[in-house]
Amino acid sequence: MKHILKLFLLLFLISNALFAQENYQIRTVAFYNLENLFDTVNDTLKNDEASPIMGMKEGREEVYQKKLANMSKVLSEIGTKEAKSSAAIIGVAEVENKKVLEDLLKTDNLKNEQYDFIHYDSPDLRGIDVALLYKPSLFRPTHHEVFELKLWDENGMRIYTRDQLLVSGYLDDELIHIIVNHWPSRRGGEEKSSSKREKAAYLNTQIIEKIKLTDPNPKVIIMGDLNDDPHNASLKKVLKTKSKKADVKEGDIYNPMEDMFRRGQNTLVYRDKINLFDQIMFTSPLLTTKKDYSTYKMYKANVFNPQYLTTQTGKYKGYPHRSFAGSNFINGYSDHYPVYIYLIKEKK
């Protein structure tokens, strides 16, 4: 009986996927923390010496090329299961500069995908930035800018951290707005550092208010490594995210990752505790509760975690298979899993 039920479920899932591909246009929107994607050149204006690759005494160029190849493999595969093509839009974090993005897009895995990117150098002391990769054939940017997150420590000293990147443009023929984030870390402890991430969340609300000056009911996608889980105050109290579709009112932010985290899904593991810091959420116009896909709506949200992205043996079995252990390259990928959503609409 169990085998019959499993077969029935499999056939249902296959037919459902085929139905979606035949009747709907599917676009993948993703986010991935690339874990210290630094080049091999010492930038005297940044503390890039703190990056693992700069801590290596030899073999930097070989490791750099392997790191690029590994990252590009993952990027080329996110969301392809149902979209049948690589993602239309990918936000990334922990990239050092424009050069690493150019090198990334030249790799064998991505050179034929025809990506372009938007990047600004941030004031982060280590020199790590966020950026947006996109396919110009599917997404046409019309505006982009960065918003500086201004923080000070208890002594009144400025804390230099990552900017928040806003990119507005047309996904096919629909205007959407994407905010790419990499919020302050939990260094010093979760509770002590929480106010920094709450201020980062507040800056997102200000960006959305600015968007509304020209687009009153905008389709906004917030993505990033937030260094907070979906139930933390930065999301629930500042962004006021909703986890249930029925609770979402006009202008609210729906976070599909909250229920995923409640069910045990994660994007990283730290000291044997799972977290879902990497999230994609969006404003109400991208949500449907009536199966109305006449315009782009979210179809599914997922963590991309194929077996090769997970450590299979040893002390860190079950953790994401990262690139570096200290300054040693272990030929992995990232200490975070990517996340993605499918946006779909009916074909005309």
C-alpha cells in the first residue's frame, strides 16, 4: 500500500510540474552568500588581508580559480528544476569587488548564460559587498542605487558595514524592485548585536517608502543574508513580516521562509544549531491566495541544498560544505545554502 501511495504522489508531482511548465512562464529569483569571494590582490584601502585566500602563503591563483568554478556551478543550477533555465535574477553577498564578479561570469558554467551585474563598493572595512546578477534578456534595470547603513558603537565610533542595494526594473513586462541585503553579524552575541540588524531592517522600510513615491503599490522583493532568523525582532517587529498568507494585507510583507524554518529547513549551521539567515520575502502584490497568476506571483520558495553542497562525513557532517577552514581551501562551496523563489504567470 505504501508503494502505491508513493507512486501516486510521484505521478502527481510530475504531472503538476509538467502542467506548470506548459501553461505558465516561470522565472527564478535567488540569493546566495558566496563566502569570501576575494581576488588574490592586496587592496591597501581595505582589510582584505582578513579574507582566507589572502591568508594563504602559496597557491592563491589556483584556489581562486577553483573557488570561482565552484561558485559558478551552484549559481548555474539554482532553480533549474522547474524553470528549466538558470535564474533570471540572483542577489549575492560577500563579493570583494567588480573584478571578482567579472571573473565569475567568465567561468565555463556561466559564460553562456549572458549575465550582467550591478555592484557598488561599500564602506565595509573588510571590503565585502552585495551585488545583483541578472539576465538582460529577462530583466531590464531602470534604476539602481545604494543606501548606507549608518551605525555607531557604544563609544560613538562609526561602524562601517555593507550598503543595501536597490535595483528597480522590468521582469519581462512587469516592474519589480529588489533590495539586496547583508545585515550586520552577530559578533558579540545575538542579543547585544540585535539593534544593528533592527536598524538594517528599518532602512529597508525607508527604501520601500521611497519606492512608493513613484510606485504606490510596488512589487518589492527583499533578499539577503540577514544574520537573523525569520522569527527575530528585526523581521517580526520592524519589517512586520507575515508568515500566513491569510494574514497578509495590502502593503504587508510575506515571508515564506518563516514556515520553512519552523519545519526545520536551514541555510547554515553554527555550533550544531541550525539557522535560516538567508531569506527572500516580498510585498503583497506578489502573493496570491486565489490562484490568480495573470501577473507574476510567487509559486514556491525553496532552499537549494543538493547533496554535494553538504558535508557528508566527519565533525561537520550535515553542515554546508564550505570553501575554507581557516586559511585552508577545502574545495567546497559556501558556509550558506542559496535560497530561491519561483515567480510564475500564465502564458498569453
